[in-house]
Amino acid sequence: MKKILVSMIIFGLVVSALGAAVINSGTLNVYGRIGTGTISFTVTQTNTTRIDLANTAAIQPTGDGVVLGDWEFSAVNQGSTVDYTVTYSTTPLTSGTTTIPFEVIELNGTTVVPQTSNSTTFQAPIGSSTVERNIAVRLSSTLSGSEPAAENYNGLITIELTTST
């Protein structure tokens, strides 16, 4: 009797499963995106204090330089590896007709990198990356002592980012 009852239950389940019919169906679209790649390059002045050119050890030709600011490069969703060049163009410290040349120094962390070619290169990989450098200056040569006292020696550093692609 039990076998007959179990067989009838199994038969009933099989018949009802075979009788199931799809009433309707639908589809959903999957939408995705990857944002457009962007790059950013900013130059920031962090020190506006006038440097004592005669008595500050860091500004002398053998010093580590005086930090004036920094630059930061960032890339987001960069599709390929790209080589970049940062170029430094300078005008000497000038007061009246007196000029005092200086050199640019990059500080990569605590490493002092004199910019003898006035440029530096770096490679940004695929994806997202950030590169930062502190920028310092020091005199190109020791003062001769004949430079006149003045409170208004001014020079400029123009920092430019370029790529060959």
C-alpha cells in the first residue's frame, strides 16, 4: 500500500511539472561605462618669503636649495603608458641692472636632483597614477660681493608639462 501511495505521489509531481508552461519573459540591459581619461598638472607656490641670498646656507651653490613650491601630475583612466616631460624655464634674480643666476632643484622625496638640463621625464602607466615633486632653488655660483643690497631681487620659474604623443 505504501508503495502504491509513494508511486502515485511521484507520478503526480512528474505530471504537474510537465504541465508547467512559460507565460511570459523579459530581458534587462546591462549598462556600463569607463570614464574618459583625464590628466591634471598643477603648480603651487608654497613659500613667498624673501630669501637672504648672502646668509642662507641652503641657497648657496653647495646647499640643498630653498623649497619654493611643488608640482603634481595625476592621471585617471589613462589608456596607455605615456612619457611626459616637465621643463623648467627660468629668468635670473634681478634688481635694477644686477642679475643673479640660480638653478632649479627637484626634491623627489628627500633626494636632491639638480636640473642641469632644466627638464625631467617620467612615465605614467596605464590606469591611474600620481607624480609629485617639490621645487627648490639655489644660486648657480657664489656671490661676488659686488651685488648691491636690495630688497627686491625677483626671478621666475615657468614649469611646463609636455608629452610626445
